[in-house]
Amino acid sequence: QVQLVESGGGLVQAGGSLRLSCAASGRTISTSTMGWFRQAPGKEREFVASISRSGVSTHYADSVKGRFTISRDNAKNTVYLQMNDLKPEDTAVYYCAKGSYYYTQATDMTEYGYWGQGTQVTVSL
């Protein structure tokens, strides 16, 4: 069993930056694809970014490409999401998730077996 805990969310003005962290405990995440998803009020949860086991391969939703960067530190059992040039439409609860051994961009929620509790990101005008 693995536990995922997100942190780093908060309130930021448009154009600002935040860095989310996802700390894992209970099991190593070094052998797993990891992903970030988000869910805005009244909307379905959507894919944001994913990263392969080694961190060499990444994939992003078109809406965040060029602004967000996913990374990982397997020695710390932690995954990060650096978010720059934030926009009001980025407002959502952000979730990290643990996927499978094999990396296939992993944009579908069904490819992930473990989820964190989420962290709120609010972007004001």
C-alpha cells in the first residue's frame, strides 16, 4: 500500500507560480509512472501531466504545455509540479496519482491505482 500526500497549493494571482509536491510513503514510487490530475468545481477530473519511472519521458495536457513542468526525485520518493504563468482557469483541486511500471503517457484515470487527497489551487485575477 502506498500513501500519497500533496502539498504546496494555495491562492495566487494570475501570472504567478506555485510548486506542488506529492510525497509518497509506504512503498517506493521509483518503479511507477506518476501523474497529476485536476478537478475544477462542477467539472470532471482531467489529466494534467505524467512522468515515466526515470523521469526521462513526460507528457502534458495542451492547456498547460509550456507553463507546467512535472519532475520527480526518486531518492526522496516525491513528485513535483511546477506551475508558472498561472491563469484563473487553472483553479482546481490538484491530485497526484501512482500508475503502472510501463509508461504510455498515461492520460487516463484508469491507468492509476493510487491517489492522494488533493491540494487546492486558486488563481485570482
